[in-house]
Amino acid sequence: MVIEALKKENVDVIFGYPGGAVLNLYDQLYDADIRHIMTRHEQAAVHAADGYARATGRPGVVFATSGPGATNLVTGIATAYMDSVPLVLITGQVSSPLIGTDAFQEADIFGITLPITKHNYLVTELADLPRIMKEAFYLAASGRCGPVLIDLPKDIQQAEGEFRYPKTVQIPGYNPTYDGHLGQINRAIKALARAKKPVLYAGGGVVSSGAHELLLELAERTETPVTTTLMGLSAFPGCHPLSLGMLGMHGTYWANIAVNEADLLIAIGARFDDRVTGKINRFAQGAKIVHIDIDPAEIGKNIRVDVPIVGDVKRVLTELLKKTEAKQHPEWLARIEELKNCAPLVYCQEPEGELLPQFVIESIYRETKGEAVITTEVGQHQMWTAQYYKFKNLRSLASSGGLGTMGYGFPASLGAQLGRPEEIVFCIAGDGSFQMNSQELATAVNYNIPVKVAIINNQYLGMVRQWQQIFFRRRYSSVALEKGPDFVKLAEAYGAVGLRAEKAAEVAVVIRQAMAIPGPVVLDFRVRAEENVFPMVPPNCPTCEMIRGDEE
Amino acid sequence: MKYVLAVLVENKPGVLVRVAGLFARRGFNIESLAVGKTVDPAISRMTIEVEADEKTLEQVVKQLNKLINILRISNLTHEPSVNRELVMIKVKANATNRAEIQQIVETFRAKIVDVSLHSVIIEITGNEEKLEAILLLLSHYGILETVRTGKIALLRGSKVIKNGEVKENDKDVL
Ligand SMILES: Cc1ncc(C[n+]2csc(CCOP(=O)(O)OP(=O)(O)O)c2C)c(N)n1
Ligand SMILES: [Mg+2]
């Protein structure tokens, strides 16, 4: 029944791991024509499904067994929940009569995942199953997207019954608002017409709503610069003259100052996260704030909002553009140009000197022409990716923003590659993070998923080391990784290709080599150990107070 | 300040946990919570009393609204409504002061529902002031145990809650 429902939902790939409580499900998979990717850890299965979902916009599907299988999903579910990624997860559960008896491999995954799912179900009757499946897919991928979990006891998997998949869903307590309030939209239009120093602040909502073209149109028509969050990077072309790049803790100097000087800030599908705002009561102090979001609970949660617009970003922007008139802001743009010149993103790669991480990432950008699908792990390399890779296409970045999950990027790249088989997929990884799910090299080789893992190998948990350097007087506590492993050998042990670059001149060569190989490749970039990410807003400081470099 | 919310929820397993968990994890304070079925057995009604400032209350309501099993939330705080709570109080009592206690009970229009050699159980329904008043008085005799149902509230007159709004009654009342 589950498999039939998945077919009705046009699911083409499932990520999962078998076990006692899902034997029946896996038996049905045996001759079903849906692809199943067996990862080497359930956490990786969720991240892979999440990468698939972010890269395609379609919900990712995960199977896992009861007990430890289900609890291994937790980090992945929380990651997807924080970043509003649509997933449908199906876990086996012990047979209904055994529930609550501490049976073998019983875990209350319904209870455990209550706070990290958009909704979850424990199926108690076979008759409910088709409806629940239908609802799960609908809930996951509508409104503000998110993970939905279905816990399915073994006896219900075994039971036979007539399968009638409902055509429609009726969930009385769930009615997302898609159309924005016209009065508020008009107020936003007026505010934009009056503004002298407007900034658009775009988040992941623009990506999930597919509103990138409308955002571009709005920016160009009103000559308004656009800054994005980490989640929103692929929503606006990074090399567009109106792009300010990312804002926030490791955002560009000019994006943060522009927001600080703005008289109008239009937040679109973003949620004023503390990594973006810094000290919240000093954020965009001089600006009128328009907030467009599909989730009413986000509006007014962290910051006072002058013009609240609840609705789907795409629909709201469509409406907004109907009456928005063309405008120029030569002075404002000149001011931004001035800011850009006064603190550009720079690094100085000596041809024979130590390899710099920024240079490696910029080289990946150059070699892929900004056309690759990128996933990242979490740490310095993630922030350098945000700064130096200029994203061009929608859904070309999958990175754990809200939860900041190390171990996300590599499995996510497998899912992204399966969802976008024709494209080049790079995972930009840290040497620490990669080791959290490096066992997935077996999956990559097993299914020949040709991802390129670029390890920015600084021999440190670099981001933590940077904080210890700056805020704890260089007392480096448990951050060194110099004892390896040898990532080239590791790749080879799994049957993948491993390549290494230690000098600037080798970087482009190995990247090209990797792209020419039709299978998974691990690239070990030996970079300078104590390089830091700048600019940096110290925690709880206003975003205009940035540390701009090591000398400060 | 204290707010009173009437929340209609689908009568499904786990709904109470969802509500309680949401309050706990977002740091909202529940003063009291009472649940029971409505005329429609598929729907339950919760009365939740929340201690919050206005901004927090807004978040409480918005976050509750995101729970899929929640149907309607209405804020009864500023609506004319009848608020009641039932309390049972076990008080130390003996032959010498039982009559005195009986008098207090009558004055408050409460009831003695159980008598033993050394104690009585008093049942009383009322709003907060009334309950606090009797509890204070009875504390002189020694309160052994109390149990409270939590506040329940209903709009006065023929007004009902429909679609989360307060409306004049028409046919289908829950
Ligand atoms: C699962 C998990 N554990 C711990 C952390 C805390 N943390 C954030 S960044 C970081 C270091 C990451 O090191 P690495 O992957 O080598 O990346 P680098 O910063 O060196 O580029 C750590 C430990 C985290 N984000 N996720
Ligand atoms: Mg590192």
C-alpha cells in the first residue's frame, strides 16, 4: 500500500536502510519499479533525501526501521525542519500490540520527532494509511514546507486491504494563506516608491516558492540592491550588479552596512535569524520594514514589522509588480559602490605559497562557471563558499543553515546528484565535517553517483578554532585534526578516485580532472591551517561592527 | 498578564502532547489547561490560561495555529465570558470546628462532599477571586490537599466561537 501511494505521488527514488520492522516494506520494494538508495547510515539517508528535495523542489522520501533506525534519522529531520525542506519519512514500528511494552527495537519516534516535524503520524488502522500518505505529501510540500513522519507498525504493513488513494485532502486545521493582503501590498508599493535607500533581503522562501525571476524583475525595475541569506543565495545571481551578496555574521561588509543605512528593508521569505541580524535592536534601525512570508508566525517574531504580508512569495511579488513603477537610485548605488571598494573580499594567493581556501573555492567557481550544484558541510569552508562562489541558478546550493549540521553536505550531494543527474555536483566539505558521514563513499561508489567532494583540508575544526583564536586567546581546545586520515587513500579504499592539491597551480588541474571522471571523486585540498573567515560580526554585536581582518 | 484562550482541537491521540510540548519548548507559561469533548465527539475544547505579555501571546497563538490538529483559537480575555474552575479541598477538621467550617462552606455556596474523623473534602466552583478567598480562609484550619480542574470559560449570551471569531449564535454550535 505504501509503495502504491508513493507511485501515485510520482516518487522516483527512496533513500533508506532496512531492518526488522520494515521487512515487509522492503519486500514490496523488491519488485517495485521505484529506485531505492541504501545509504550506509540512516542519518545520511535523510540528508540525501533533503539534498534531493533542495535540488529539485520535490519532496524527498526516506525509509528506516524502528528503534535505532528511526532515532538515527533525528539529526536529519531537525536539519530539514529548520530549513523548511519537504520530506516524507516512513519508519517501521513494532507491532501495535507491542507498542508501549519496551519491545525489542521500540522507540517512541512519534514523541521524539514532535518538535522537529511539521506534522507526524502513528498509524493505528490500515484504513487510515492512504489518507495519511496523501496528507503527508501534501503537508510536506505546501505552505511552509517541512518534514512529515509516518510511523508504521509492523502489523499494519502486513495487513491487506483495499487501496483507494484519495484524490483530495481535507485537513480542517491547515489552511495556508497564499495570497497576500492587497492593502498591505499597496502599502509596500508606496513605501518602495518613496524610499531613497531601499534594500531587498531575500531568504530561502524565494527559493522554495520559485520566485527568483520576480525578485530579479523587482530589483531591476526599482534599482534596488539585493542581499540574501545563506538559504537565499541561489535566489539571486551573485554576479549581478545589484547583488550585495550574503548579509549577517560572515556577510559582506557592504551588505551589512547597506542594511544599516537603508530607509526601507523588504524581507522576502526570510526570518530575521540571529546569524543575520546580530544584535537585533540595532538591526536596520533606520528602515521601514516590509516582511513577506508564508508563515504568519515568522512575522513579528524577532523584529517589529511595519508592513506585514502573509502569503506565498511568488504570488505576493506577482501582485506587487503589477503596480510597481520603475525607479532609479543613482546616489544609493554610488554609496554602495563606495562601500564595496572600501572593504572588498580579498585574499592574496602567492603562486608558490600556502594554498588558500578562498582561492580553492573561487577556482571551483571559475571551473564550473557558477553552473554547478553545490552542497556544503558546516564551518569556515561553508562561509567561504557563500562569499566566493557566485550562484547563478535557482536551487544550486544546499547547505544546512538553521541547524548547521556537520555531516550534511556529502550525503546531501548524493541526493542532489540523483535529482539532477545531468549536472555537475560539488560538495565543498571541511576535513572535520566530511568525517561525520564519510562512510557514504560506499554509497557513492555502489550506485556510481559521480559527486565531487572538495575537502578544504585545514587540519582543524576551523570555525571553532577561529572562535577560540579570537575569543579565547588561542587556547585551541580539541580542534586539531592533523592526524589524518589520508583522504586520497580513504577514497581509494572505497573504490573512488582521490586527488590532492597542495599548490595553487595544481588546483584547477585537479578540478578539471575530477570533472572529467564519470564517478565519485574526493579532492584533498591542503590549505593554510589558520586562515580565518572575515568579515565577522562578533555574536550579539550590531552587524555594522564587523571585524574585517586578522590585524584588528 | 493572564489571557484565556479557547482552543478547538481535533480529538486525536497526541494533540495534548503537541500543545503542552509547544508551550514548554517555546518557553510559554501555561497557568492552567482544561480539556474535554465538545458536542461533536471528534472535536475537543481546551481552555488554556496563559501568563504572557502581548507580544508573547501573539506568538503563542500563531505557533498554536501552526499545529495541524488545531482547528480554532479564540482569545476570550476581553470578551464578556463566564469563567469557572472547580476545586476540591481537603481540610483538617474535627468535631469541634466542623460546624464552623460548615458555615464557611455555606457562605461560599460550596459543598462538603466527604467527611472523616479528621478531615472534610470541600467542593467549590467559582472564579478566581472566590476560590482564592475560600482557600485563604480554610488555610487557618490546615489544608491537607487540593486539586483543581483548571479554568474553563464560555462566552456570555448567545455568542459562540465560530471560525475562531466570536459571533452571534446561529445553528451549528460546538
Ligand atoms: C554535528 C555538529 N557538531 C558540532 C558542530 C560545531 N561546529 C561548527 S563548525 C565546526 C568545525 C567544522 O570543521 P570542518 O568541517 O573541518 O570545517 P572548517 O571550519 O575547518 O572549514 C564545528 C565543530 C556542528 N556544527 N555540527
Ligand atoms: Mg577543517
